[in-house]
Amino acid sequence: MIFPQKLFYTKDHEWISFENQYALVGVTDFAQKELGDIVYLNIPSINKIILKEGFFGMVEAVKTVSDLFMPVTGKIIEVNPIIDKAPEMINQEPYSTWMIKVLLTSVNDKQSLLTADEYKVLICK
């Protein structure tokens, strides 16, 4: 399993990358394997500020439906247009297929995220 060092992670199996006041959010390789074949994403929170750990959408897979939670507080400004037409890209390339782009509203949230090494320990228990 892959754990890109440049990303941060949550206990809910989302990854996040930061660039200035923006962040990209997706699901980890572990999460996509647990979910199975992803067939649909519902992200109704576009243009809304979502608090850290708040619900921002759902991912539907062949095996299950799972809620998605914000790793940081911010305003969702974009949903990746690729996942509308090809949600299976999340299974194929989980770390380059982001789900949402967020305008950050709190810089302190980053402190509670996991590093790649911490996330690896979490899922390899």
C-alpha cells in the first residue's frame, strides 16, 4: 500500500494536500480498497463552509455507501469534474484523483492531521 509523504491524513481515511490557502481532499488507497468499486459520489456542499470533521458528501460503492468528512474547516469551492463522469478513477488513482478543492478558513486544523507514517501505523494495526 502506498503512503505519499507529502500528504496529510485523517482517521476517517481522507487525504489532504495544501497549497497556500487552498487544499485538495480525496480518499486514501486503504479507503478505496475497503469500499470496493466506486460508482457514484454525492457532494452537495459546494460553496458551503464545512467545519472540520463535518459531513461534506457520500461515496457509493458496489459494497457500501460511506459518508465523507472534512479534514479541515473550509469552504468547498470546487468538485473535481472528472469524478462526475468517471468515479472509478478514485479506485485507479486514489492519490491523484482529488474530490474537492477547499478554501481554508482555519490554519490550526493542520496540526491535528496525521503524517504518512502516523497514518500507516493506524491502518496497519
